[in-house]
Amino acid sequence: MTDDELMGIALDEARAAAEIGSDRARPDVPIGAVVVGPDGGVLARAGNRREADEDPTAHAEILALREAARTTGRWNLTGCTLVVTLEPCTMCAGAIVLARIGRVVVGARDPKAGAAGSLYDLVREPRLNHRAELTVGVRETECGDLLRAFFRERRGQAKCPR
């Protein structure tokens, strides 16, 4: 599968994450992730579940890495690719390095919290024992539009009627 096709799967997961919580006061931010094995097969896919699970670590990337590790029976995911709709935060970037992910494909950048090239660059930090190859901007507009629409809607709900 191409990066574009894999990002499509991640976008499906992001949309599903937002849908799950759409009837709640605090739906999950629509972020999706996919882990692909060295052979190109999808090992895991997940969307954010922080609100649904009331778990601060339930980011899409973390959930997908956990599932990929269960699927392979190994924590070491050398040769695997992680595809994610939004640039990983510092927690997720750290997990990517620790899991030995070989390549990270990002949709939209996160200039306020991104740790894969924007604010920090943990996934390629030369002082760490592992570095991942990084591809940024795959279906960037679509990934960004999904997030912007989500937050625009949330801000609209937060306004007080006059």
C-alpha cells in the first residue's frame, strides 16, 4: 500500500474516534494511526481514546503500537512503519523510539506540541539509541481540515447563547 492509502486508513480511524464520542460532552480528538509491518501488511490501527477510556495515554499512536506488539508478540517493531494523521507528541515520539519504529509518516504538523520535527524532533534525535525515518505532509490538508472542523465545532458548542 502507498503512504496515501495508509493515511486513508488512519483518517478512517480518526473519524471513528470522533464518532464514538460525538454524543458525549467531551468527544475524542480525531487522530488515527496505523502500524504496518515490514511486509507491508497492516498490523494494527487505532484512533484516540483518551476521553472514551479516561486514560491520558490512550493516544492513537500508543494504542496502535500496543496492538502491533500484541500482534507480533514483540515489543521491538524494527522495520515497521507508523502512519499517523497528526504529528506525534513527546509521549508518542518517545514510544516510537522505544518501539524501534523504522519509519513515521505524518499527515498534519503540530506546531504547538509536535515532537517529530515541529517543536521537537525526538524521532530523529541523534543522541538517542534509535532514530526513525520521517515523512511529513501526506494528505496534510485533509488531516488538518478534519482537526480544524472538530475544534471549530467544539468552540461553537462552548459559546453561551445571548
